[in-house]
Amino acid sequence: MATKAAKVEEVKTPKIKKLKTQKVELSAKKAAAPKKVAAKEPKTVKAKAVKKTVKVVEAGVPETDVKVKEVKVEKKKPGSVLEELFEAGAHFGHVVKKLNPKMKRFIWGAKNGIHIFDLEKTMAGLESATKILTELSASGKRVILVGTKRQVRQMIEVEARRLDIPFISQRWIGGLITNWKQVKQTVDRLNSQKLLRESGQLKKYTKKEQVMFDKEIARLERNIGGIAALKEAPEVVVVFDTHKEKLAVKEASSRGITVVGIVDSNANPDLVDYPIPMNDDSAKGLEIVVRTLGQAIETGLKKTQELKESRTQDSKK
């Protein structure tokens, strides 16, 4: 029995030692082989064209021998207006059952029960609108922005104040075009009340009367504050939802005033001189159109200002 145990120990012992030595040798080989780690070159990002230094570090290399590589980061060009409109969902119309038959020429097709606009026709309409707005603004025509829906209200207020042009963002005033004389009286009332308050002439009234004056000024400012500087009836109306602003479109078209507007699949394009067929509920799409049309108006106003300055210089000479 003792002999068998001794033989078993003789057989097992070398096997265990062999495994241990193999493991030690393998771990030693792994430790001895240093890995080379190189930093990846950065991808092109949206930034100005600048030279950027990138360190390429290798394991076991001292800091003094680190390689420095210069990478030129190019500015990525922004997408076209067509791409922006597509990403904003401007091509989605209303459900099929709400289609106005007169809008069929702008429709590409239908998907999942919703009409899809042909964005090429949308771009054609937008380009025509920008061209005519530049021409009319340069000729001195009075342009007014109209948008009372929640998505576009604040946008047109900011853009109109930037361009110093009249706007309506709360409610269309009936008769603004067809009965301008009556509306002008209300505008004059607002301006006179504000002037009296600023000059301090309302202080002679009692506190209750002053509060009543303040309430009246606030109400008028809310309703017609955007047209307070308008001296005569507008000559160009830019509407950002022709279906919601039916009254404005009808008044303008009845008097032969130029109408530029966004027309959705449920609206009538025949009343609009320069229709822009697209989704009028997309906040992103509305923002793109407000910005584009605002730039067109600004270009025309600059031309008018340059013409006035040149005439003034000529008269001085």
C-alpha cells in the first residue's frame, strides 16, 4: 500500500508543478509584452477651420518623446432650406378627408391617411415669396405680418420688432383694410393715451381714473400695439396660416392687396397671390419660413435706405 501511495505522489507532483510553471511563464510573457496605444484622430465637427494639436501617446514612451500631430478641423456646411423643411416635417398635410380640392396641384400623395406635400413646389413658392417681398419692400410698400396661432405668435413679434414693421399676433382687427379710417381712430386713441401717461398729464386724475386709463391702454396695446406706428392701411399682407386668418385674406384680396401666405392642405390657395404650400402647424417649419421671409424684407428695406441716403447726398451736392 505504501508503495502505491509513493507512486501516486511521484505521478501527481510533476503534473502540478508543470501547470504552475506554465501559468507563471504565460503571465510573465503578457507582462513583458507592452501594448501600444494610439489616440484616435478626431472626426470632423461643426466648427471654424482651425488647426488643432492632438497628442499620440504610446505605453512606455517618456513624455518628452510624445508625438504631436496637427489636425485641421473644417467647418461643416449647413443643410439647404429644403432639407431643413423636410427635417421639420413641413411636408405633412392634414388628413385626407380635410383636403381642399384646389390644393391637389401641390400634393405629392398620401400616406397613412395623411397628405404629403411636394417639397419642390413648396420651395418654388417660398422662392417666389422672398423675391416679391424684397421687391415690394425696396419700393417702399407697407408690409404687415399676421400670425395669431400659438406656434408662430412670438416668432413674428420678435421678427417684426427687429425689422421695425407692423404686425398682428393676437387677433385680426376687422376692417383694418376695408375700414381703415375707423381703425385709425383707435390707433390714434392708443398713441394719445400713451403720450399723456408718459408726460405725466394723467396724474391730475383720481387713482381710480388712472387705473381705468392704464387698463384701457393695456387692452389697446394687446390688440393693436403691433400697428401703433402704422400711418396708412397696409399694402402687403404676409399670413402664416391662411385658413385661420380667413378674414385677413378676404379683406386683402377684395381690395387687390398682395397676399403672401402659408397654405395647408385644407386652405384655399386661390385667395393668395404667392402661396407657400406646407404644414402650418410645424413650429420648426414656421420658424424657417419666418426667418427666410424676414431676411427678404430686410434686404428690401436696406435697398430703400441706401436709395434715400444716395438721394440726400445728391441733394446736398
